[in-house]
Amino acid sequence: MLLTELDWSWLVWIGVGAIFVVGGIVKGTMGVGLPTVVLPMLSLVVPGTQAMGLLVMPVLSSNFWQAIEGGNWRYSLRRFGRVVGVQLLFTVATVKLTAGFSVAFFNVVVAVAVLSAVGLMFVRPREIGPEQERWMGPVVGAIAGIMGGVSTLTGPIIITYLMALRLKREEFIASISIIYLLGSLPTYIAMLWYGRFGFNEVALSALALLPMFVGLRFGKAIRRFLSEIAFRRVLIGFLVILSLMLVVKSV
């Protein structure tokens, strides 16, 4: 099923809109997780490469909004500039090297990336000191760049790293929003340049902004009533099922 054919049934369009509502709910509830949830769900409906394209506007707009709201750009860029820089280099290189890979390959990669995300959610990282941060930051940037270059899913490794730095809540939100924004923008530009997806998908992704923001409002309301531990367990189980379905679909 190709987006360029524009022959989707109304049920598919409703399903895609519902997926972005779910992603917005997760984002509003936990502050992260929009692409981690939406990408594997979309990949069950459309090819993985096109699913990445449909996430462009929702991911960029939500990260931009959080970055502006969080502020503290100077601090974040000074501390995590090397992470962002290394991530950029590895993202562009990975997108270029994997440009000719099949759709089935990217579906499997998305599944593996989601399973990796689930695994990292179980990890309770030890605290990273200043000496370790100097060399670990670029390593994390390289891993995030590789993951982003094949699947756009950089969140799990970045979240785990920042958790290990024991940042205060305000610092965490501001820093991860800026890293996400500066990491996702070159990722999508590189994918467009090397033909991973086209401007048609990017244009259609703008239609996903409304259901995503509807989900965000619901998510903020849910945050007051649902414990983070309970929601985390539900999310992990949901992602495991989705990733296994993607693997079955691709083999």
C-alpha cells in the first residue's frame, strides 16, 4: 500500500488518526514516546519508510514546543553539544549507507529498535559522573545516530543516558527536548535527500498534527490520575506485542 496511490479507504485514514491520538496521549502523559509508539503502529498499516515520513511534522512540532517551553538553550547546548554533533554525523552516514535497503528490512529494523527500547526501559542506569560523561556523551550520540538513521528512534538511548546523569526535572525536560529537536531535524532532512521518503509523506504528516494535539490534551489529564509505574508497564507490554507483530509481518 503506497501513499502516492492515494487510494486509502476511510477506515485506514481513521485508523492512522487514532494512532496519532494514542501517540499524543503517551507524549502528554510521559513527556516522551511519540515516535516510539506511533512508528511501529503505523508500520503495521504502511511500509516502514513511509511511516517515518508521516511522523515528520508531529515530531518536529512537539519537540519544538517542548524546547521553547523548557528553555535553557545555552546550558543544554554547552553540556550536550558533543552528543548532538556526533549524532548528526552518524545519522547522515547511516541514512546514506542504508538508502538502498528494502522495505522489509526497515520493518524489521523498526521492530528491533522498539524491542531495544523496551529493553532499555527495564534498565536502571547507574549514575554517570563528570569524568565518564566526557567520553560517554559522544558514544551515546553515535548509537543514537545509528538508530535514528535506520528507524528515527533515538529516544530510548537518549532517555537512558540523561536519567543516568541524574538531572533535575527542569534540566531533563529542557535538555531532552533540545536534543530531540536538533537530532530529528537533520535526520528527516537526510532521509528526504536520500529518498527514504518523499515530500508527499511530509505534507500528509501535517494532517496528523490535529489528532496528535488532541491526544496531548488527554495525556496531560491522564497524568494526574495514572501512576507512572502502571502506565510504564502497560506501554512496555503494548510495545512488545507491536514489535513481534512487525517481525512476523516482515518474514
